[in-house]
Amino acid sequence: MAAILQHPLVREDPGSSEIIRNVVQRGGSNSNLRIGMDTLEMALFFKEGSSEMLYTNPSSGRYRFCRYENLPPIVAMTVTGDNNIYVLAEVAGTEDWLSFLVYNHLGNTWEQRSSVQIRVHIEDCDCRSEHLVEVFGHLYYLGCAVSGTDEEVVVMKRYNQYTDQWHICSTPCAHGEPFGLSSNVALSCGPHIYLFTRAEMLRYDPSDDQWCRLTLPIAIHEFWTAVAMGTEIFYTSLDLPDMLVYDTQSESWSELPRWANTGQPDCVGPCLFVLQNQLHVLTCFRSLDSGRHMQISVCDRSARVWRDLDVPLPEEDWFGDDLVFPVARMYQPCLNTS
């Protein structure tokens, strides 16, 4: 519009200038949005082993709940830099195979890419956690398992989108002491993948397929969660007095105040996520009197305080073993609700 109105043929002809200006401005005000323009950044909540998903943007006070008939129970999920949403889901009748699916934004459906035998396997498995992360457009599967005799196994595989194949990557080696894989979370930050356990902090460099150990300032014993924002990783647990912040560039730790309302006997959580460049936490409170209540809070880092957001959410338990909820730009007209 600016280019047309500033064109010499328009500016130098007083008779046509006003007519053209009215037509251009009127056309611009009535133009329809193209497909994909009407998007809203939303956090994607899912329950492990379920085909239900909750999309929410707390600042707008909006959420959408979807149940997908064609989506097997979700194991892990990630959102790539180009806004593609991928999930690994269970395959009925087998423990070693996973379905690999991608989200169709326009159809609000899930399309299967392949079924792959990549799942971490261990005899007498006592607990297992699985993660799907992206580094610069490449997807990685990281699976951790612990047996009833405390044997620990880590599996890492990289996805080649051109051949639709998964390739084995190196895994960290234990040196005497166990990793503490019964509680763990994996996430990407910059060019690396980080694996946090109760006893270890590990970093994977895809450029040379190597792992290294980093300093974890305190042992974690309870339910915990981590999320990356920029060059920082935020890490917390119910048994920590404050939230720990790891700067991946300086490789140093600092502290933030813990989220509000923690320490209560009925508090379950938390789960951190980053939405619109702000740190959020999802916490569930349970009591015999009032039932279950989901609370989302946002961190004001300048004031070093957490502020509760008034967001109505379904009374569901949106917590699984993979405590990293991704964020995507969702196309609102096609995000059908149930």
C-alpha cells in the first residue's frame, strides 16, 4: 500500500490520487487472512499414554481440548523450529515399536510417518522414560530405562528425514555410580542436548557424537522438571527452596525464587514451560474437599516473583513421565474442539 501511494504517477496526479488512495485502503481493510496467518502460540499439554491434548495460551485466557481417534497413546512430543509437531506413540501389541507421527495443522489430524523399532528395552523393566528433542532441524530419540535390580540403560537415536531412518548415536557411560535414571528429563538448548537425572547432568554434542558430564550443584530426590529459554535452563523440584538456573554459555548456576504455593501437602508438580518468551509453571493441587485444581503461574524475573494467572482448565491430570511440554503456533480456525 505504501509503495502504491508513494508512486510518482499517484503523487503527481491530484485527480487520481484520492481515488487510488480510497481503493487501496478499502481493499486492505477488507482483505482476508491467508491460511496460517491466524495463529496463536500455545502450550501443548498431553498425558503420557493418552490420545488427548490440551492447547492453552494463559495470557489470552483461552484453551482448546482435543481428543484424536487416530492418535495412539503418546509417549513423547516435540515442536521443531519450523513449527512442525512430531510425536512418538505406542504401537498396540508390542513393547519395542513406536509410531512416528507428524501433525497436520490444516486438518487438525495426525499423519503417520513410520513405525520404528527404536524403543529402549531392558529385562525386568521397573521404570522407563522417553524423550523426543530437536537440535537445528534434526530429531533425536532418547530413552532411559531402569530394571528391578537397578540396572540402567540409555538409548540415543537420530532421525534422518530424507531416508526416514533412525541411526544409533553414542550413549553416556556410567563410571561406578548409577545415573539415577528413575527420574530424568531431556531437552535441547542451543547446539546441545542435556540430560538431567537425580544424580547427573549430562550434555550431548551432536557435532562429534560425544557426551560429557557437567556439574549439578545439588542432588535431586523428588519430582522435578526443567525447561530451556534462550541460553538458560531452568531446573526445579518440590524439595528445592529455589529454582536453579543454568547458563549454558558461562556454564554457571544461579537462583530464582520458587513458584508460588509450593510446599503444600496436596501440591503435585510442577511442570515448567516457556510461552511468548516468559517462564510459566503448571501445578496441580489436590484435596479431599475441593478436588483437583490446575494452576498456571508466570515468572516476573525483574521483580523476582511469580504471578498466578486466572485460566480456566479442565479438571484433568496433565502430568506424565516426560515433564517437558512443547509450545507451537496453532492455527485457530482449524483447531477443532470437542
